[in-house]
Amino acid sequence: AVFLGLWVEESHGEELHRGGFDGMYTYFATDGFTFGSSRKNWPRMANFAASRKMLFAPSFGPGYEDTSIRPWNRKNSRGREGGGYFMASWDAAEA
């Protein structure tokens, strides 16, 4: 079994490492919603994980829309941009 912990805030990386997790994932598919979901942070997060022999799994999707369950969260909605949003996230994950 592999155990991944959710990395939302910047401090969570060290906490997950101390907690004995095998790696971390970011959950939210909205760039900029949290520290963990911000694509600009993924290279640093990936390096952190690799230096501790942990896995890093950034989460992303073709867009993001959750206002049917979180009507207050419209600011974090992201359109699909004809596949562009997904590809930008994919490219960031590969970097």
C-alpha cells in the first residue's frame, strides 16, 4: 500500500514527511486556490518530495466548477479553455 497525504498549506510538506506518508497530493484542480493547488509551487513541492524520497502527485483537471455544492466558491471556477487549462496544468506537472 502507498499512503499519500493532502498538501494544502505550505507547512504541510514537512508535516506529511514527519507523519510517515509515502507522498502527497494536492486535490484541488484550481490553479491558485491553495498553496498546494498553485502550479507555480509544484516544482518546489516536487523537489521537496524527491529530496525525501517521497512521491508528489499534483492534482488537476480539464477545468473546475463546484458551485453546485459550494455556491460561495465561484471565484475558483476555471473554464476548460478548449483543453488549454488541462494542458497548462499537465505541462506544469511535468516540469
